[in-house]
Amino acid sequence: MARFFLLADRKWVYIRQLADTCLIGSLVLLPFAIFSGGPTFFFGSLMACILVMSVHIVIRLRSGGFSWRWPALWLVLLVIAVSLQLTVVFQVI
């Protein structure tokens, strides 16, 4: 919510970049959803998704004139979300 106040007029550009990144991440995970491989395939798909999304968001936000802090914050929150999912949902960690 703080992003809405900190970004002011550029908040919709930021939201669009995040939406594009999430869509791309979902598309990267589609092979896992279709083929339902084992744990190794899941881990590989998850790592590929995180890598593609991270590269995409850094490139798009940096080219949009945003500070390096915005993609860094997004990456930190992504790591927290994935860690919680692996811990709570899948009980891997």
C-alpha cells in the first residue's frame, strides 16, 4: 500500500510491470501444471520461474526509470512468499 503513496503518478506503470511479470511467471510454471512431474521437476520449474521473473522485473523497472530498490524489494518479498509456501503448504523446509 505504501507504493501507492510513494510512487504517486507512476504507480500504474509499476503495477503494470508487476502484472506482466506475474503473467510471465505463470506461463513458465505451465509445463509443471500440465505434466505434473515429481519433486525435482517442481523445484526446477520453481527456480526457472523465479529466475525469469527476477530478470524480467529488474530489466523492466530499470528501463522504466525506477530505483534499484523497487525490484530488490520485490525480490525479497518473492523469496519470503516462496519460503512460506514451501514451509506451510508443502512442508519441505
